[in-house]
Amino acid sequence: MSFSSIPAAATRAADVTDEAAAFEIEPGRVVDRRTRRWYGVTVFALLALGVGVLTREPGLLLTSAFGIAFAGYGQFTSPPPVEVSVERAISDDAPDTDDTVAVTVTVRNESDRTMPDLRLVDGVPPKMTVVEGSPRVATALRPGQETTFSYSLRARRGRHEFEPTTVLARDASGATERRGTVDAPDTVGCEASLPSQSVAFPLRSQTTRHTGRFPADTGGPGVEFYATREYRPGDPLNRVDWNRTARTGDLTTVQYRVERSVSVVLVVDARQAAYAAPAPQARTALDAAVDAAGHAYVSLTDAGHDVGLTALSPTDCWLSPGNGDEHRVRAREFLSTEPALSPSGPDAETNLYAAVQRIRRRAPTDAQIVVFTPLTDDHVAGAAIRLDANGHRTTVVSPDPTADDSAGHRLAGVRRSLRLADLRQRDIPVVDWDGMEPFPHALARWDGGSR
């Protein structure tokens, strides 16, 4: 058994009293605390004693004697030791996003004393939400006796660790309480499932010479008609327009639209500023960006392109552009469990200049870049502009985290709109969408912007 501070998220989830929530303990300690339950009785007993002495009323003296006896009992008793074991049974430790996970907690009194008033708050992971039941229980346990309680959580993307269970024991009088925590380490890993298919993600015009499935604005070998030109010696005879030659007597060569492959790097803005949301319980812009990146990855790899993943964050992370089943598995793991994309957000500020430089060093020279960002500040907009100016044709996908419930929030929305307009004026395509809306719907309405 070990002890640590009270998990704030579990405290909120369990809806414990304000008095208990405000009481903190240091890690590795068991702390006793007076509850002041008998202070009123003590005051009344002393008042009755004083009045009884002055008035010489036997009834008041007798009443004060009983009151003092009860108060003294509370002062000289001590709570039982916090010696309990906690076992947690989880219905699914690898659920899909938004699945319901049932948690059953078994608590056993391992001491040789009865616990007349035992209260527990389970250490719910901070980023998971209780959807049914309660992670707290109040009970009484004899030595060796156990009890169970259950609740359900909604799974969210990422790796979630349960925090220590908070235990509070009181003696029979309730005058003193003993508080500690019990470690019961468990983990739930929720991988974001990639969509089976997605709406086509339009890329910008490409200049690379590698054959693929992306139509380029040049003629050559292919399957889609592009243009005709005058015959040149050495042109294949099967590309001569013999029908036109029969009509005009001129030799003409048919050109088809060339299909070129593209390397694409998907960049998720995972800075502290990207964890904005329009409401306290709404999903953050980071979660919306990760979801959109998953759709873009499936769409682009299905089209035959090589796709890589990275993030603008304090933590260095990189998945090189690739394709195929093995690469898709790695991409799913990246979007689900990569620490840089943690649902809880980074503790440190991001050096945006250094993050952009890392992308420039690693990305193929002709790679296109798609930046998924809520555009909550000018810095990330400037980063997209620099990437585009350095030869990486850049597209911005921006989930909107702003709200209009206050003047400050409306002002933030106006500033974001100005950043969107500035990017479009620089011929950088922008997908602006409500992060609460499914990304394929927003993509289907998008006209492509600057291509």
C-alpha cells in the first residue's frame, strides 16, 4: 500500500463534499484529522455546566455531565488503520473510442479492526468520463470483509492510467477521520480506429516526376485525354490520331493526363493552444484534428500516395511517409498513443521554430504538407506560411474551437477569421469546419480553395 495526493478528476467525478475535496495529504502519508462533529456538544455541555453552577439546578448539571462524557469519548477515540486492499476489474482494457467501459472495484478490510465508517473514491483517469454509476462508496467493514461497487466510463483516445484510490476511515464517534490512498495500478488503452473509407482529400497541383494516381497538369503516358500536338519523330505509333490524319493528312500525337504520386506529411498542431474547445464538455480542437488526420490518411493512402505523420509539440515525433497495411497499423498507433498527441495536453511550451525546422529536415523535398490546427494564434499561421514559402505546398485544415457566448470569445473568433482570410490571400487552401461536425461532411462541401 502506498499513499499519494487526491486525484482532482476523481474527486469531481465522485462528487465528494467540499470539506473532503479541500483536504490534501502528502504522498506516502496517512493523515488524521478532527471533524469537529462534537464541538457543538462540547459548547452546549460547558454552557449547561456554567448555568447549572450559577442556578444550582441539578438537571442542568446532569445534562452537562452527559455532554462532557460524549465529547470526551470523541476526543479519546482513534479511527481504525487504513489497511484495505483494492482490486479493480475492467470489462475492456483496449476499447474503441466512445465505447462504454464497466469498472468493478472490490475493497477488502485487511486490518483486525472493524471499520464502522469507511468511504472510498476510486482514481478515475482524468480524461475519462463517468457515464453511469458512481466511483465512490460508503460502507462499514468487519475484519476480512469486502464490498464491491461499479461504475461505467466512456473511452477516449489515448492511454489512461487509473490514479490511487482515496480512502477515508472514521471511528464510531465520527470525531476523527484517517485519510490515505491505496495504489491499484490499471491502464486502459484506447486506439482511435481509422475509418474504413473517407471522402477524397484534394491535394494541390504537383510537379514531381514519379508515376502515381494523382493527375498532374502535364501531358504524357496515362489513361485520361489531355491534349493533342504535332507529331514528332519517335512518338509511338499507337498514340497517333489516325482519324484526324485521314481527315486532314496531318500527323497528330495524342497526349494523356499524367498521373503522379505524391508524398504528404500530415502535421497535427498539439501545442497547449490547440486544446481549446467551444464548451467545457466539448471535444477539443486537438481531438478533432486527430480525427480529421485519420480521415485524410485513409483517403490519401487509398489513392496511392505515401503519407507521413508528425506534430507541432514539445515532444519530437515522426512517422515517415509510407503506404501499405503495416504502415497503416503504425499510423493508427501513432494517432492513438503517441505521447505528443495525448488528450491531457503538454506541460511545456512548444518551440514552434524548432518544430518547423524538424519537419523541413525530415520531409521529402517535394512533399506536400497538411497542417491540422485551430489557428488560435498568429504563430501557427506563420508556420504554415513559412512551410509553403519553402517549397512544400501547404494546405490548412482548421477545426473551429471558438464560441459566441461572451465578448472575449467573439473577439477570438474574429481574430481567427482574419487568420483564415490571410492564408487564403496567400493562395494557401483552408478547410474551415466546425469540430463537432463529422470531418467528411465538411470535406464534401469544400470547393478546394486555392489549388
